[in-house]
Amino acid sequence: MQTRIVHALAGTFILGSLLLGIFMNPKWFWLTGFVGINMWIHSITGWCLMYMLLNKLGVRKDTGNC
């Protein structure tokens, strides 16, 4: 469940910041870059702040099934 939530939030932030950058102010593209950098860091180190927050909120961890 946590993986689906993290992917949904990352996708929402990326699409939202792209739309805001196109239609409002190009400075919103920095948010797109920030999300991308965090995804890259997670792929290398396995550390993700969102997973830590979801654990503290009591969201159940993934069981490995799709």
C-alpha cells in the first residue's frame, strides 16, 4: 500500500508542478526537479522521507504482491 501511495503522490506533484510551470510561473519546475532528485536518491540509497512518514501514520507496508 505504501508504494502505491508514494507513486501516486510523486506523480501528482510532478504533473501538478508541470502544469503550474507551464501556465503560471516557470519557477514551479523546481518542484518537478526536487521530486525527481528524491526519487533518484531513493533508488540509490533506499531512503525515502515519505515512507518514514507513512510508517509513522500507520499505513501498512507492502506485502510483495501486486
